[in-house]
Amino acid sequence: MNLQTNPQSSYALCRKQAAKQTTFFVSFVSLILLSIFAMNSNAYADDRAKTIDDILNMKKAPTGVVIEIVTWGGSNLEWALPRSQEYIRQLREKFPKLSVAIVTHGAEQFALTNDEKDDNKKVHSIVQSLGKSDVPVHVCETFAGWRGLSSDDFPSYVNVAAAGPAQVNDYISVGYELIIISEE
């Protein structure tokens, strides 16, 4: 009997257990690294962030504005998206052709999945109307992947970015001003 090919052998059982532990360890380390990255990127982003009043007080329109939403609460888009809409209204009142984008990459982003459409009709409706106003709404595929979700789990009117923080940085790198929404 070959111990390596018999699924009931001690060797095979040890390999299965080791694989489970390795998967858990990799997931755990990834979560810790993301947490550190998120804390560092948010601390860095805070230095670059402006308030709505800062931008409204500018004499000349910025290239654009990216609104970053990171609240970690599943239902927080219910208040964060209307707040974003109000910011966009104010910004476009002063700068009519201003480009605006929204990036949400906390737990709140999961309200935008296909499975959550019925429970979050208002949120989905807002995102659809934002898209019609040329305001893309991005979610984080990396975070979604950790929950077993892919871009296919989001409707077509939601833009799935490879990584939310990187998407924010891409906008900033081309001259967008940053507004952060992190709590009600």
C-alpha cells in the first residue's frame, strides 16, 4: 500500500490538515496586512483630504473630486450615498462640469451586490442615478474576494476596482481632490 495515494493514510490526513492550517494562516496574515495597509493609507489619505468647504472655497475648479467611503458598517451606504449626492450637488453648482467619482471599500460595499438588491433598493437606485450623472461608483474587488465574491456578484452599474485604496490613489494622481466619508 502506498501511503501517499491512500486517502485514509496518516500521511494524506496530515497533508489535508496542513493545507487547512496553511490556508487559515495565509488568510489571517493577509487580513493583518490589509488592516495595516488600510490604517496607513487612511492616515496618509487624511493628510491629503479636504472638506467640502475647502473645495467650494477654491477659486478655480479642481481636475475632479473623488469621494472615498470607508465606514465598515453594512448599512452605512444608506446615509453615506445621500451625503455624497449632496456634496456632488454643491460642487456642481459651483463647478458645473466637475468630474466626480465615488470609491467605497469598507464592509458597506457589500450592500451593492446582486444578492442585496432587494434589501437595499434605495442604495442601488442612488448608484444607478449617480451613474446617469457621470459619477462612477467603485467597490473593492480584493475585499470582495476575501468574502468569496467576484466582480460577477455586482450589477453592471457598479464599477469593480481591483483595489479600493489604489483606485482612490489613481484619481488623486491625476489631480482629483479627496473627500473622505468615514462616519455619520
